[in-house]
Amino acid sequence: MLGHEFLRNAYLAGTFVALACGAIGWFVVLRAQVFAGDALSHVAFAGALGAAALGIDIRLGLFAATLVVGAGLGGLGERARADDVVIGTVFAWVLGLGALFLSIFVSGSSGADGTAAVRVLFGSILGLSGGEARLAAAVAIVACAALTAIARPLLLSSLDPEVARGLGVPVRALGIVFFLILGAVAAEATQAVGALLLLGLLAAPGGAARLLTDRPWLGLGLSAAIAVGSMWLGLFLSYAIDSLPAGTAVIGVATAAFLLAALRDRLRGAGPGRVRTSGRYPTVTANAPGAGARIEA
């Protein structure tokens, strides 16, 4: 299988993109901001097709749209969660705008060129060149490094922003940086699994890890490992089954991992438990994602 260059490129890009999605997806689930990941998938769709309609590189539209909107969501802070109806309406409009760009692009392109729009929706990881694969891996590595640099204070601010502010943690700035990283990861992952399936690679591994352990760093590692394993197995299944798209296979495996974790959790009769930090910051505990936290002396 690995004798094919296109599959070697897919595994190179997919491994690091999945690693970044799994790592940041754990924080997305912990912060109860899965809706933000869904929003960014809408934005990625509209940004990519807007760039295509203008005749410029799709990747420019992907990164410009997701980074700008990500920074805006980070700047809103808690207000970004205040009214799901308003936010949902706005991003439904963004999806409609993407459909408009799709119509403009397809009507002004040949059938061969129009297939690029389909790749935005469902990914094109098996069509990446060597240079594109290396670029995707580099972006994902930078995103992982940035997330690692802010992981400890981000954990505290995710569980109890008020206490984090009292300890001098720059909660608003951390939120903006987090969403910028999320935007970059979403833009790069769109090329792998597509805008429609992006949320699955962000949420399913993180959700599975939250069900499997209440230890933050173990959960972070598990989420990344589940995402990478889903990518590897999904690419293999796509190669073995000609009619199975790579993006569908990857998300299918990730979803299966979440369902197995949920089944294990149900059988044991236990949900996500305590999340603790140690070292510079006080111990933090929370009973569920998005729940209020308790600070112990």
C-alpha cells in the first residue's frame, strides 16, 4: 500500500493533521465549545469557495476566513456562548453564502475545475502532492507546539475563568490564541476530511477521551492517539474498499471509537469525573464538561 506516493503523502499529512485535531479537540470538548468547531467548518466552506469564485488559491480563503472568525470568537469570550439562536442563525447564513459561492464557481468553471468545490466539502487527502503534504504537516506541528505552550493556563481558564483571572491568567488573550490555533487546524483539516466532516475529527476523539479518563494530560494524549489511529485505519479502509471515501472512513472510525467509549462508560455507570491540574496553579475539579469548577486549597 505504501508503495504508492499518493498514500505516503496522505499518511504524512493525515498523521499530523489528526494529531492536531485530537489535541485541540480535547480542549474544545472540555470548554463545551463544540459548536464553535461546527461554526468554523461552515466558515471554512464559505472561505474556500469564496476564494475559488474569485480565482485565487483555495487555501488562502480557508486560512483567512477561519483565522479571522476564530479571532472574533475568541474576542467574544463567554458572550460567544450566550445566544445559540443568534450564533446558529449567523452561521447558517455563512453556509448559505458558501452555497452562493459554490454556484458562482461551478457556473463559471469547466466540469473538471468544478470538482475542486466537491473536495472542499469532502476532503482531498488522497490527492495531496508531496509539497502540500509537507505543508500540512508543518502547519499541524506548529499548531501542536502553540497549544502545548498554553496548555496549563488554558486548562485552568477553561474550568474556572474567574479564578484564573484572579491568579493573573490572561483569560481573554488565551481565548483568542486558542481560537486562532483552532482556526488554523480547521483550515488544514478541511483539506483532509472536508468541511462537512471536520467537526467529527475535532469532537469524536476528544469526547471519547473525556469518557475514558478524568486525568487531563492522559485525556489529551488519548484524544490525540484516537484521532491519529482513526486517520491511519480510515486511510487503510479507504484503500482496501474502492468505493469508500477517505474522509468518510476516517470519521466513521473516530465515531466508532466514541461510541465504544460511551458504551464502556454506560456499562461502568460512570461519567466524566474530576479534572486536576498541579504545579503552579491550585487544584481544579469539575464534574462534567462545561460545569462549574471547584478550587481546592
